[in-house]
Amino acid sequence: MSRPERGLRVSHRRYVPHGQAHYGGGLLDGAYVLGLFGDVATELCIRSDGDEGLLAGYREVTFVAPVRGGDVVETTATLVRVGRRSRELEFEATVVCRAAPGRSPSAANVLSPPLVVARATGTVVVPMSEP
């Protein structure tokens, strides 16, 4: 496998079921978004290194806006640094669709532009590549 290249980007979209919300106003906890970041990091590692890798930690996490039940969240991981075994990733989560219960119980809106809800920088570790 060739050396991973900076700039590789992977995105996932997921509908957030209303049942995941457990705070007032239908809000989700930040850990839900961190789980989504872990999922997109896993695919990025598979694509860059042929291995799921291991998310070793976050250097910075910022929650900018709430995620609510009924949202469609897009998470993106971008490879920004390649070390011998470590990879630094930048993450962003945006809400691309949001429920509009005031209109009807199943109504939703496409958000244009999407609403940024979280950003993070993290490090993943992959096995040593064979020469």
C-alpha cells in the first residue's frame, strides 16, 4: 500500500432518531457526535492504510451548536498530517436537515447552508506498514 496522502477526506451522513435525544428540547449529548467522528475516522484509516486504526485521542473539541433528534448530520474527517504510525485528522459535523415539528410531526427542512455543530482535531494510530 502506498503512503497515505494529506487531504484525503471521508464523509458520512446519518439520520438521528428522535429516540436518541434525552435532554430538554430534544437535544443530544456531545458524545453522540464524537461517536460519529470515530466512525468516519475508521473509514478514513481503512482507505489510507488498509486498517481500521485506533483513535488515540482528541487535541481539541468544540461544540458550536446543538444536535437534535430528527437531524441529518454529516461528519467529515480530513487527513492533515501523516507520521510513521500516527495520522492527524480534522473533523467537522454539520446538520444538513432539521426536523420542523411546528409544520407537521414529520416535516423537515434542508439547511442551506448546513449548520456547523462541532469541530475537532484528533490523532489515530495505525499498525506499522511493511516495507
